Amino acid sequence: MTWPPLRDELRGVEPYGAPQLDVPVCLNVNENPYAPPPDVVADITAAVSEAATTLNRYPDREFTELRKGLAEYLNLSGGHGIGPDQVWAANGSNEVMLQLLQAFGGPGRTAVSFAPTYSMYPEYARDAMTTWVAGRRHDDFSFDLDHAATLIEEHRPTVVLLPSPNNPTGTALPHDVIGRLCQLVGDGLVVIDEAYAEFRREGMPSALELLDEHRNLVVTRTMSKAFALAGARLGYLAAAPEICDALRVVRLPYHLSAVSQATAVAALRPRWPG
């Protein structure tokens, strides 16, 4: 056996790492080039200072206040009637999706997306020991529903991952396509990655509107882009409570630090009702 005893499928694999460049605009990682507004920075500073006085204690494992704030924000950002029990958060939407694949993928199961798509999806699948299958889109990057139906029938995925707006093409998925995918996948999950939802074109609705209609729909978001909080590492999702409950099985204990929770709650506060 070669030392160290790395899994065979990981040998020779280069770790993910978009170059972190000291330039005003980092197009390679799609960072928000603007810092959070001064009043938000002040709120975060005060919240983190308060959290620092309790760092001898483990953080709220259920991140109760944060889930409430995220639910309220989502109901202002395309959703309606979303409750805290329908919200889950982790260290970036990367960890959210990894947890989804840990819980609903795994050996003998398949995850599917349709290229061009986000380059990290196959890495999440690999890390969760889930078979990865990539279909294709039309030449104009619109979604090929007939091709998708054939691929889903062939591979029976338990997870379908799709960004909307798409990374890297910017094209978004209409409701009828998302609804049909939820039907085709059956008991599997359809994960709509709305990392750029706040930048979608005017008139394009969020997939959050469809949560009540499809129990297998998951909508992920991030605070990295629109909130200018890439350094805080806070991603989240909205889904049926049963899906959120399942993620507790695979999450690490106290996976969101008290500082992360305080930062996110403070950043959300200016966007809460009232």
C-alpha cells in the first residue's frame, strides 16, 4: 500500500483552489467587490463582541435565532410562509450541498446535473462517495427537459443539482421545468442552487415559490454574494422540515460557531420586517 493510505479515487487529484488574488474585482470567485455597509459592519462588530463573552460555551446547536432570521428574509425574497423548521444553514452553501449528498447520496446512489454547471458539484458527489452523472443543455444553455427525462429514467438519481441562475451561464430555470423535474425524480431530491438569486433578472421568480407544491424540492442560498459576506462562510437552504431533520444526522456537532451565527444574524437584521 502506498503511503499515506489515501482512497484510491483521490490519488493524484488536485485540491480545489481558485487563486486568491490581491485585485479589486475577483471574477474567478465571483466575490462581491464591495464591503458590507458601515452600519452593517458596526452591527456585526457589536454582535461578535457580545458573542465573544460566551465563547467558553458551545454555540446553539440548532442556531435558533439565525433560522428565524433566514426564514423571515426568505419570505421577503421570493418565499411565502417559510418557517424556521424549513431552514438549514452551514459553513457556506458548499457544506450545505455536501451534507445533502451525505444524507441522500452515498454508495450505490447517483447525483445528476446538466452541463455547463457549477464545477464543484462532482467534487461534492465524490466526497460523499456518490456516482456522478452529467447531462447536457441546449446549445443556447436553455434546459433540455426531454434529455433530462431520459437521463433521469436511466440513472434514477436520488439528488439532482441545478443552479438557477446558472453558474456559469446566468440562465435561470422557469417554474414549469422545476416542477416537471420534481415529478420525474419522484422520491429523490431536486436541489435548486440559488446562490445568485438576488441577481436574477426582473420578473424571474424564485424556486422558493414552489416549496409548498413539491416535498422533494430544496432551494439553497448563500450570504457570500448579495450580502457581501464571503468571508463569513454562511450558506443555507429551505426545504420540507423532514429534509432539514435528516441533515442533523450527518452534520458535525456544533457545526456553526457562535461567531458565525452572530455575524449572520447581525447582517440579516437590516433586512428583517420592521
